[in-house]
Amino acid sequence: MEQMGISKEEHGVQTAVGEACTNVMKYAYSGKGGPITLTCEMKDHDLVVVINDHGKPFDPGSVSPPNLDASLEKRRIGGLGIHLMKKYMDEVTYNFKEDTGNTLVMKKMLTGKNKP
């Protein structure tokens, strides 16, 4: 990745955001699609990504972590999205409010040469 000009941090953030948006489309909107608001901003040395949707409420804390030691034959298909978000981001929080819907906030402390 670095030979292509993409840092490990950038790749991890892209993966985490992709997994989060995929989960929204698949689970919050039951695969039928719906609006997603995605905002990214820098706060000090943290990249803050906020994903908001108005689909079905879902608490990522309710999902058991995947068994990464199990053989491929015994693993269930999927189920790595939340694991990857937590692996690549420094902080992942979720909340649901009736009026604002689902809000997922992910933070990544940037340490590369492009930090402010």
C-alpha cells in the first residue's frame, strides 16, 4: 500500500468507513438503500468520522467478537465489519436517538507526516 502512496492509517480509515457504510446499507436499511450522512473533520490530531442514518437501530456493542482462531470452515460468513472498525480506529462510539437516528463516531489519531 505504501508503495502506491497510501499509508497504513489511510487504508485502515478507508476500510473502517467502508465497513460501517456497508453495515448501514445491509442491516439498517435491510439492503434496500437509504440516506447516509458522512462527515469527516480534523480535531487537533484526530480525524473524526461521523456516520448518521435513519434506518433500524443497531448497537454494535451487542455483537460478539468473531472467533479469529477458528478454522475457515467453522467461521460464519461476514461478521468482521465491527471488528475491523475497532481494529483500525482508535475510538468507536454509537448512539441512537429517535429524532436523529443512528450515529456512529469513529476517531483516528493521525501520526503521519500529513498531520496538522
